[in-house]
Amino acid sequence: MMHHKDLASAPQQRLVIMLPAANLSGVVRDQLRTMTSEGFADIDIRWNANVLAIEARGESGYVRRIFNCAGARVMEKIDRGGIGVERFYDADGITLLSEAIFDSCDDR
């Protein structure tokens, strides 16, 4: 996976950093444990060379989390009882880039 540092800079000032793929089994295990403890029963896991996507549905709502190849969460979408939030994180998985609150998962 490529991470572009200073993407908004001029082309000659941009840095491309290659991130090695991580063993994501720990991420999957932790997410499965968390999601089942929160009452989600229907869990779907998908992955490719760049991302890992974990989606869960239950009576209380819906959650989708996307992780990059380094294991950092880069997107999260949660709908609980018709009120949802969608968050996008930087490649570090900590820095919140944007957050949108919406009335229903069907709006997105």
C-alpha cells in the first residue's frame, strides 16, 4: 500500500511511503470479539491486497469498518436505530479526517 505524505504539496515535495502489509488476524479477532459482544450476529469479512472490510448487522443496527493493509482503521460507518455516523481516518488510524451524521443508513 502506498501512503502519500504531504499530498497537497507541490509534486516535487510529495513523498510516497510504502507501507508493508501487516498480519491482520489480530485485527479480525479483536473486531469479531467486539462486534459479537455488542450483539451483532451477521458478520461479513472481505479483504484484498489493500483493505480489510468487516461488516456486521444485528437487531440494534449496522456497523462497517475498513482497515488498510497496515491494520489501521480508515473508515467506520455505524447505524444504530436509524441514526448513523460515518467517519474517515488518516492512514495512521487515529487522526479523524471527517465525520458525517445522518438520519438513516438508507440515506447513504
